[in-house]
Amino acid sequence: MEYDIQICNHNYFLADAIHRSSGYRPLLKTYQALIIDEAHKFSETAQQMYGKRLGKEDIAEICTLLEQEKYTLTAAKLRESFRQLFTALVPEDHDRDQEKYRAGLEQKRISFQPDASVRRALKNCVRLLKKAEDTTAGKIPRWGSNLLGESREILLLFFSMNPGRVLFLEFDRKGNPALCAIHRRLAERLERDVWEPGIPAILTSGTLAAGGSFRRIRQVSGLTACSRVREYMAASPFQYEKNVLLYLPYVENYRRSRIKGGRAGKQKVSKEQERIRIIAGQIGKLIESTNGHTLVLFTSYTMMGSVYRKLKGKASVPILRVWKDSQRVIREFKEHKNAVLFAAGSCWEGMDFPGDMVSSLIIVRLPFPVPDPVREAERERYQSLQEYIRQIVVPDMQLKLRQGFGRAIRTENDTCVVSILDSRAARGGRYHEAVLEALPRCRMTEDIGDVERFIRERKGIDYYM
């Protein structure tokens, strides 16, 4: 058959590219042109597709297959050996830290730094996997044999401390560890597999440029050395200067204060507690100034929970938070029409609230990327921390900030106040100019009174019903 258009997701496209470069049978029909939509997510998908991961669920799948094929003793030995490995992988402070991550629904990555017990457990698992391969050769389904071989290869990467990979542990929301390995030269692999064949391509997204430059997206997509690249930035149809008010309040540095604490006498309030108090106060004032209709974006589920507990039941409109059942909560937010929604994580993009539903967007903290082993490996390429921050950290923050800002205006008739409560974004703040570079030109204010006046001037009587 012939197709005029083929549609697939990033993962399937990259799987096809890997198949072609490795000489395997292609997954897609041969194509003459390529369009990659939502291209700001392309490099993130590439990390998954070119990476290796081995977790408890993979071992459970292998052992279940072996048991079904009557290799019960082999399965039992593998289960026990991997139980010992995953136990040895958990750091001493994990139980204490894990409660925070469980409460915050956040994942945790740590560098792989094996001690003697981990290396012994790795060696034993490799030995048992090889023995299982030999014992079951030609006697179990091919996919099972492949899974055994791939699992052993992943463990060998960690046992040999392969220098071509970034090796780390990733703990899921239940606290289970997984062994993860990502190519250090991922951009070069993309250049070889995707761009070198010379197929004409368009990469498009609403958030490809950081600070007016495509340099960062070219870097992570493997296009830095490509001479065929042309750049184009389309003007937005939205009248931001007319329909958006950017509120950048000046917030003093969070200082330690003292409170009275019953029999304990005077007790210090931690810097974090003081910060939560200030943020909750700011959000509360904004909610009242705009009569709800508010989306609040957090960079941390932990902070979101703390602020939520401070404000719950104290506002004149309902306050909801996206936690586990996100779709149900979002539906409830839409039904209320003037409620407040606290959100984090993936909610920075993809959510669509047109009209008056979100007339106030609050960004609590600038969305700087969280340090992890993958980013630490990238930092090694730069001579100084300052250069790394300027070239990598700030552009990544700008892209994420623009994605969050995009929740404010969804149609040409929408009007919205966008508030950034991070003191580093305020006038005189360290990243004030970087924030302005990332966002379209808007009216700005430091006066919360302007927020209420802006809403009153642009909203009808139905808005306040």
C-alpha cells in the first residue's frame, strides 16, 4: 500500500530511525518529508528510546515467564538475587527521604555509586541471567530470550561502570529503584540516525525558542552542526500588550523570624516555613483580587501541598489541587467556573482553559530544571558553573516558563493577569531580564491594585456571579 500521510508519536518514529540505522526492518513506510510537532519534547523522548532501564517490573515479567515455562527453580533464584540487588541499591537515608517523595508524588534520581555489596549482587545477577539464557535457549518464546539478554547487558553496563553512559538510579513514587543508563552523546546519535539521511524536515512547537534563540533546541536535537537548518519564528495572533497584565511583585528576601510556642517559649521559624507563609499570603490576595478564576502552577508537589493546607477553607471560592485523580479534579474545576486550581508537574503544558475560566495565572517559582545525574553529566562539558547556567539552565527555564505562560491566553478574546511570585523575576532580581526575554511583550505592574482594576475593566457582570 501507499500512504499520502503517516502519523505516529515520537517514540515510534525514533524506534523506526533506530531500526533503520541498525540495519533492521523499518517500522514505517519510506517517507520523503518529515514534520515533528511538539518538537520541544523530542529530546526527552530520545532519552527514553536510546536509554536503558531495568526495574522490578522487568524482573517480575522474566520470572513469571520462567514459571509458566516450568523453570520454577530458576525463577526463584532470580527473584532472590534481584531482591538482594535492589535492597543493596537503596541508600541509608532513603527511608527518611522517601516519605517526602511519596507525599509529593515526585521522582528521585541519584548517581550510581556502587559499594562492594552492590557489585557482588550485580555479579550474581549477571551470572544467574546468563545461566537462565543457556538453560532456556530455544525452549521459551523469543521475546523472553531477548528480555533475558537485554537485562544482562544492562547489568553489565553498571558492573563495568561504562563511561559512555550516564548511570543512575531512579526511584518511582512507591520508592522502588530502577537502574537507568542514558547515552552521554545523545545529540550525536540523533544527528546520525535522524538528520544525516537528508530527509527534509520541519520541527515545530509553540515553545522552541528560548530568549529569542533556537540555540538550545538545536543542541539537544542534534542539529548544532547541521548546515541545512533554517529558522522561522511566527508572530502570535494574540494581543498580549492589550489582554495580559504581567504582575511581578517585589518580595523581600525570606528572613528568619520568631514566634511564641507555648511551653517551649520562643522558637525559630524555618526559612521554608516563612517562604510558605509569604507565598500563601500573596496567592490569597490575588485570589480575592480576581474573584477566583485562577490557575496556580507550582514546581514542587511538596510546596503545593503546604500552600494548599495554608489556604484551604480560607478563600471565598473553592480551591482544588491536582493530585492523583487529575482528570476528575480538572472537570470539577471547569464546572465551578470561578474556582482555584493548584497544579504541578505535567500540568505546565497541555491543559486548555479558554475564556474566563483562567483569568489569573500564578507562577509560584521560576521553573528551573531540577539537578540530577543527567544534568550533572552535561555540566561537565562546561569550564565554569556560570557558563553552564547561562548556556543550559536559563534557556531550559525560559522554555518551561513559556509553556506555563501559555495556559493564560488560549483564544484571541481571552484576558488574563499573569503573576510570577519568585523574587528573582522581579525588577532588580537576578533573572528579571531572562524572564522578560522568555515572554511576549505585556503591560507590567508591581501594584496588586492594578490587578483588580485590570480584571474589573475587562470582565462583565457574569464574571462575578
